[in-house]
Amino acid sequence: MTQPSGVEHPRTLVIIPTYNEIQTLPTAVRRVRENAPWVDVLIADDSSPDGTGAVADQLAGQDAQVRVMHRAGKEGLGKAYVAGFAWALDRGYELVVEMDADGSHRAVDLPALLSRAEQADRPDLVIGSRWTPGGRVENWPRSREAISRTGNTYVRLALGMPVGDATAGFRVFRADTLRAIALDEVESAGYCFQVDMTWRVHSAGLRVVEVPIVFVERTEGESKMSGNIVREALWRTTVWGAKHRARQVGRLAARAGGAISDGVTGLRGRVASARENRPDGGRSPEQ
Ligand SMILES: Nc1nc2c(ncn2[C@@H]2O[C@H](COP(=O)(O)OP(=O)(O)OP(=O)(O)O)[C@@H](O)[C@H]2O)c(=O)[nH]1
Ligand SMILES: [Mg+2]
């Protein structure tokens, strides 16, 4: 899409999942449209009891580049994103962005993420990272920072995936990346969804890059973070890690088995040719 400035951008959709974000959504949408006027916005609302869906409809009524997906009930942000991805792929978007409604993801960082995704080396996934040099969090209690840092260290160790912030929810997928992974098999509901998606992209042999962002603690509305969400992330990551390590051990065992049998075959061959080279052709027993 060509901008008045003459710059060409790929067709881009920013998906904002919402559950009870009536206070924060209007500002979030306005800031996205101000900072990246070429992008379209899809609000995926899970029938928020606080009336966020009606506010989303008002925003869409004022701006043709804002659309709303009304979903039947609260199913977790993972399901809302998967539905939003299908919507984006059906409509031919080339870049698809995930972004929270609560102000934690700053729209001023969006152009940097998009421009990284648009670079000639075409990364498959660009993550707005808190835990890469230059990235940071603002106003987070120590306990939240500890959960995020420890969680990411655990993910790196369990999965052997070289990503600093695999739980981050401000990211840009290439549409081809979403097509390459089995979206219908994604079951993660909470923020483990982000690890799940990162792991699928990495396991498919696709390239993940990180761009530093400043993540700001929400000042309005309520967090949906819960003990269950952390537990889901922990057990799912552990299961993926165990399967990954079992596959690695399986491959190693197969390679070792192959090497041993090659060695035995080679040894047999050498013994046979040594026998043949003896003056009696190997007919009498060796001394
Ligand atoms: N559609 C939909 N959106 C959700 C659901 N749960 C959370 N969200 C949205 O997902 C985004 C992230 O949720 P937050 O509550 O901010 O969770 P968080 O960012 O992990 O937690 P905090 O850092 O404490 O804010 C927000 O825009 C939420 O409104 C859900 O079940 N359905
Ligand atoms: Mg949040």
C-alpha cells in the first residue's frame, strides 16, 4: 500500500484482543492509527461484560480501517488470536500484528517492529522484546519481572530455543509464517500461547528476530494474568521440552546405531579381505 509520503508498505493488520478493556481500548486504537496510519485494526472482543464490544463498534463506525470481531464468550486470548489470524489470511494481509489493548504495548514502537519485518531479509516472526539489549519494562513490580525473566529462562533451557522474550505479546507475523504452522492445533489459552507460537515457528525452521521495546505496566483496567495462566505455561513448556529432548535422544541413538553398524560392517570387510590376501586364501585357521 502506498502512503502519501510515497513509502510502500505491505498490507498490515493489527489484531487487538479485548476482554473488559473499555477504559483503555479507544486510546490504544487511536495511537496505533496515529503511529502507523497505513495499518488496519481488528478488535477481537470476547463479549466483554463491561461493554468493550459496543465501544469497539463505535470506533469502527468512525474509521473504515477499524473492524470488530464479536466472539461468543471468554475463551482466552489464544483462541481470539487464532480466529483473528484466520480472518487476516482470508483477506490477504501480508503482515499480522499482535498487540494488547491495555497500553503496555506502545504504538510508538510499532513502526520499528514493522520496518524490521519489512526489511529485505524478511524475518518470519519479529518479537517486540523486553529482554533483549535496549528493551525494558516500566512500573512492573519486582514479582512480575521475576516471573517473566524466570519464565523466559525456563523456556530457553527446556526448549533450547535462542529467544530472549518468548512470552512477549507484541509481535509481527508474516502471513506465510501463519500458513506454515498448524494453527488449528494450537490449544494454549493464556500467555503460554505466545511461547506456543514461537516454538511452532522455530520448530518449522523459520527465523525469529527480536527488536527491543519498552513495556509499560497498565494503569487502567484489570490484568487477566492468573496462577492458572502461569501453571498452563509451565506444564505445556515442560511437555514440549520433554518431547523435544526425547526426539533429540532418539536421533542421537539412531545416529550412534548407524555408526556402530557401519563400523561392524567395515570391520567384517577388513577381516574378510585380510583372509583372502593370505597365501592359503584363508582356508586354514589363523595361528
Ligand atoms: N478476546 C480476548 N482477549 C483477552 C482475553 N484475555 C485477555 N485478553 C486481552 O489480551 C490482552 C492481554 O491481557 P492482559 O490482561 O493485559 O494480560 P497480561 O498483559 O498478560 O497481564 P498484565 O501485564 O497484568 O496486563 C489484553 O488486551 C486483554 O484484554 C480473552 O479471554 N479474550
Ligand atoms: Mg497486559
